[in-house]
Amino acid sequence: MMGDFNEVRYKADKFGSNFNAREADIFNSFILNAGIEEIPLGGSMYTWCHRSAKKMSKLDRLFVSSNLIVECPNISVVTLERFISDHRPILLREACNDYGPTLFRFFNYWLKMDGFDAFVRDA
């Protein structure tokens, strides 16, 4: 589930307006009971901004099941720049960078280390 939930989870998710602990508890209980997990948001700390820029909140989030995290461990969420809307767009991505096998390097000074020959023979 991804979208604008119009509720915050923590006091730090709001700037310039009152935090309602009871509403946050209800939202957090819903998340717990649904068995979903939030993917940490990269980019800006807040996803919504009042036109005066004196109030900001983190209202937009991505929640997934534990199974998806196991199947897609490289998913991430990042906010983009806000243009027309009062909300920042959110980009969901799965990045898996495979740079190939790790190169093996041999250092000549290993030959001079005590016990190196025995280590190679034992291995």
C-alpha cells in the first residue's frame, strides 16, 4: 500500500502543527494489526507542505508485507521534488547492483610472511 494516509506515526513526522498522540496510536495499531511494514523513506523528511511552508508533515508512505521484503530485499522509496502538488512524489524502486565477481588480488609481500607457505598447503 502506498499513498497519502493523512496521518502521522510519530511526533517527529510533523513540523509547525500539533501532534495528536491518540490518532498516531490508532494508525500504528492499524499497521501492526495488518501485519505490514513501512519501507523507510529516503530524500525529504516531510512529504506534504502547506503553501505557507510553515507546516509540514510526513503523510505519504509505503507499506508492504514481510513476504515482499523477503522476495524483494532491495526495494527502497525516495521522495522527489515537489512541483505542482502540495505533496512530494514518491518513487518506489528496486535496485540490485551486480558488479560481477570480486577480483582476487595477490600481494607479493604475502610470500615473505611467516607461515604463509603452510597456510597455502593446509588450505
